[in-house]
Amino acid sequence: MTDPLLEIDDLHVHFHTEEGTVEALDGVSLTVERDEVVGVIGESGCGKSVTAFSTMGLLQSPPAEVVSGSIRYDGRELLDLSDDELDGIRGDDITMIYQDPMSSLNPVLTIGHQLTEPLLAHRDISKAAARQKAIEMLEACGLADAERLMDEYPDALSGGMRQRVVIAMALITEPKLLIADEPTTALDVTIQAQIMDLLRDLREEFEMSVLIISHDLAVISEIADRMAVMYAGNVVETCSMRELFEAPLHPYTRKLAESIPSLETSVQRLPTIEGTVPELIDPPTGCRFASRCPDYIGSECDEIDPQLAEPEGIRDHEVACHYYTDESDAEPPWQIQGVEDQ
Ligand SMILES: Nc1ncnc2c1ncn2[C@@H]1O[C@H](COP(=O)(O)OP(=O)(O)O)[C@@H](O)[C@H]1O
Ligand SMILES: [Mg+2]
């Protein structure tokens, strides 16, 4: 097997604020294989965006501090690269669609200017060739009348069209890895579905790996092959999309999966998990989910931080919960099912 394209290992990120140190990422580990779509799911404030920004090398420091850990991309340690070296990768090999599409578009520059900019920065290409490529990319993103659009300003476009332009910008260099942080949150439901369809088609066409972030399982289940579930700065479970619905292990994942009836009927309901994500200034020791956990075991949950690991007898599925660690003899109150190979 070849190395993963992206391998984040035990990443700890803090923010130093006047109120204290926010322990935003508490040992995040996650991988994206070549040609794989990994979905990151979790409630607001769980560290999804901080994980994405860390990978892009875009955390502002201060207040952010990468305390420890590793982010390897295509075999290279990103945390060791100089700004210049990182600039060669970011915006070319790795690109990102941000949570707020308007923030990626400059209102005073034409669409054409903004689309060709990454190409002119990263490729030895003439202006005319860059323009032609930009027009093709707008068309690939489902935008009609691309020639005319090139001379428009972002204000002239609807929200859905802007998001298509933002996607075109992210794909113009044909990246190997696309990071999409809540790419459809600002859009209405019909447009959301169209954009997800578009992303799915484009990722096949361009053979990209994708790390897609959402707080909405219904959105992400349309596209992801594998899932990483985040809670309060930790990845608490990783598994295939199918297992997330059919054989979830972590109590938090089980709650999330219950909020959606099945893969086929993606009716959207809000997860009903009592309580809120804990403060990450002086966070609880032990399992950060303990205070909300419907299946809380006892002192080990409060005292020992469960590590992400593959439970015995289960393949390609990791979980961080004391039901599956040596520290506890407790048997899960639910049946552990394997998912049959297809
Ligand atoms: N610039 C910052 N200063 C202080 N705390 C921050 C900053 N950015 C993010 N955080 C904190 O880090 C945690 C994770 O945030 P984030 O990754 O944005 O969550 P998500 O994307 O999952 O909603 C939150 O507790 C958030 O308050
Ligand atoms: Mg976010």
C-alpha cells in the first residue's frame, strides 16, 4: 500500500486568549488516502475548521500555537516547511473552499481576474491560456455563458453561482487534495444538493482526494467514502460511511447516526444530544464527552482520555471510548455489529 496522501497525527493546537488557553485540538489524527473522500462531522466548535486551517498552514500565530503533532502531505512534513515552500503547495496541490464563500471572492476584482490568478502564480502559462482554462473550469462547474461571466464582479452573481465560482477557483490548478469546509452551509437546500452533486462529479473527473467538513450528516453522506467524527477537539471515531450508519461504535456517533433514518431517506433532523460541547479553556480531563454521554461507565471516563484505536476483531474502524479499551471491563450496552463485505 502507498502512503496516505494526507496524514495528520496527534495534532495539538492551542489558542492563547485573554481568557486563557483554548485547547482546540487535543491530539487529532486522521488520514486521507489517494482518491478518497473523507468527511469530517461534528457539532459546531469541535475543531473541524481548526484542523483544516492547520493543514493549509493558515492558522494565525499568535493567538494559535501548534503545540505538537505532525501533518504529512504526500510524504512531506508540512509543519517543517518554510512559508515559501508552503506557498508552493497551498493554492496549487492543496486548495480549500472556505465556510463563507464571499470571503474567498474579492468584490473589486472580476471573476476572470480571480480565477486566473492562481494559475498565473503557480504555472508557467500565458494570460490567454489561463483565460481559456478559466472559461473551461467555469463551464465544468455548470456555469453557462462563461465568457461573459469572466468580466463580471462577484456582486452580479447569485449565491449558488458564487459558490460555483469559488469551486472553480479551488479546482483551477487541478489540486490533488481539496479541503471543503462547510461548502454549502450558506445556501438553500435545493442549491446545496446541486453543489454536492457537482463536487461529486468533479472529484471523479479530476481524480482528487477530498476532505469535506460539515456539521450536517445528511450533506456529507452524499459524497464521503469514509468518516471522521470529531468531538471537542478529538477525532472520536473513524470508519466507512456505511459503518457509520449501520455499525457506529462511539456513543456520540450513535447519537449522530440516529438523527438520520438511513442512507436512502436522507431526511434531515437535528441530532438530539442533550447538553453542549464543553468549554475548551480548561477542558474536562478524561473523555471530553463524558458529561453528556448516555452510556457513561464511571470514573475511567472522567479520569482517562480514551485513545483512538481499532477494537479487537474489528477492521478499518477506530474508536476512542472506554467500552473498547483495556482500562474498562464494561461491555457496551448495544450490540457490536460487523458490516458484511459487499
Ligand atoms: N482564533 C481563535 N481564538 C480562540 N479560540 C478559537 C479561535 N479559533 C477557533 N477557536 C476555538 O477552537 C475551537 C474549535 O473551533 P472550530 O475549529 O472553528 O470549530 P468547528 O469548525 O468544528 O465549528 C472552538 O472552541 C473555538 O472557539
Ligand atoms: Mg467550522
